[in-house]
Amino acid sequence: MTSRPSAGRRALLGASAAALAAGAWPFAVQAQSGTVKFILPNATGSGVDAITRSASTALGKALNASVVVDNQPGAGGVVGLQALARSAPDGNTLSMVSNNVVIFPSVLKSLPFDMPGDFTPIAVVGATPMVLVVNPTKLPVSNHKEFQAALKAKPGQYNFASGGNGTILHLASELYLEEAGVTAKHIPYKGVGPMVTDLIGGQVDFGTAALPSVQAHIKSGALRPIGMLSPQRTQAAPEIPTFAEQGLTNFAVEAWFAVIGPKGLPAAQVKKVHDAVVSAFADPAVKEAMAKQGNSINISTPEQAQAAFRKELAKYAALVKKVGLEPQ
């Protein structure tokens, strides 16, 4: 698929959703022990995967339960969300999701569930920084100006990877190309892990990723950062400038993550889940892990989460339209 105002590119947007997780567990710190099963409907290596695994021990402690992370990639995350939507609202199934979940209603013609109608948003937990990286062998550039010039010199000849059609990583790269006035071909992958592997191997030239998923490869030199998509630099990688600093003054794309349950989760259980999330992300070890990954934690109330999901649905519908991506 060719990016920008190309009809060919617009015809190639499919499944989206980086929704993650499900869990079974009793709903109080003093509750009877059980199992929290996080079904992550994407491959290992994503930002939310790193967040979930970093918090799993503290979540288990807060919930008096064993936490199991179960990666189940499929259809960009739709498979895992469908499993959550079909779960009974008894507190035995939860998910940790990224903002992919509010994008795919705009890029898929049909879904096996309604977002957010078939779910119970419990808390928007925080945000994770995204960075555009290149394979330095395929694209020997170091900043936005050099990168933009290289793409302009070979319109549509470079390609970029994403963790799947219609994901926030895909849309973020499309928005960059739109703002920079350049074109490239999109290569969707079945998850962030395979995407990063091929970026390092040179099968694809560049891509946008959550910082936690590429930090080690940036440090090793296997991947080179071009710019942060966040409004400000992150303390986890203060040496990487934002694109706003590099001339794209109005360009910023943020990725957030949230905890949700199935539709109809009773209010008392929503409160208990929310309290457990607050406790887990206040744990010193989790706070340290979040800081190293560059994640900012600002836990919303359930009511705020409900409002945020609906607001973000409208926001991303407008962004999808802006870059000319058509539903499939």
C-alpha cells in the first residue's frame, strides 16, 4: 500500500486493534486466591505487552492471584477483544488495551462487537511514547530533515512496517508522512515482534514503534531513532528530539493504554478492579519499570475512562479521514 493521497494506499487498510488481555480473579485484595489471565491478542514485543508483563507481579499481589500472560495474536487484536466481549460480566475476564481499540471502528467495515458498547472501560492507565526508527543501513539518515529529503528523493520507493493494518503504529506513520509531504509503502505485520525483527534485518526500511519495544535495539545501534512522536522528550531517552522540535511544530501522536472488562461488569467489581490497578501501578518496582520504558502513569476514574473512549473514537475517525484511509 502506498501512503499519502494514493488511492492504492487508501484501499489497503484492514484490521486494527491492539487490544490486550483478559483475567480471571477474585475482586479484592483479601479475596480468595485465583488466577488472573491476561489474554494479549497480539504477538510478544509490543509496548502494552511490556507494560503488562512489568506489572503482572504487582497485579497478582494486589489481587491475591496468580497472573498468567497469554499472547493470542490475530486480526490485529480483534480476536482477543472478541473473546473479551463474549465473556460473562462476572469479573473473571479483563483486558489491557492500547488506543488501537478506538481506531479500528474507523478502518473496519464490520466488527464482531461494538466499541465501546460491548465493553466496560475501567481506567485509562497512562501513555507510552512512540518513536520513528530506521534501519541505518537501508536509510543512513539521522534526523527529520535528512529522512524527509531521502523519502522525497525516492517517492514511494521506501517501505515502512507496522504491527498491523489500522493500528496506532500504522496510523502514526501515515500521519507523519502526511505532515512531511512524502510517500512510502506500508508493510503490515502480525504483531510488533515480527515487525521489529524485520526492521533490524533490513526487510523493511523504517517504522513507528512504542519506545519500550525498541529501546534495546536503539542502544545497540541496530535501529536509529529519527524523532519522538510525543509532544515533549521522554526522560527514558532524553537524547531523542521530538518531531515538533525538528520543524513539524504541530505534529504529535500519543499512545495510551487502558484496562477494560466485558459489558455489564457490576459497579462494585469495577471499583475493586480499579483499586487493584491503582495499587499495582503505585508499586515501587512497577513505577521504576514504567519510568525506564518512558511510560507516564495517570490513572483515570471509570467515569473518565468511559468519556475518554467515546472522545477518542471521534478523534481517530477524523484522523483516519485526514490521511485518506478507507475501511475494509
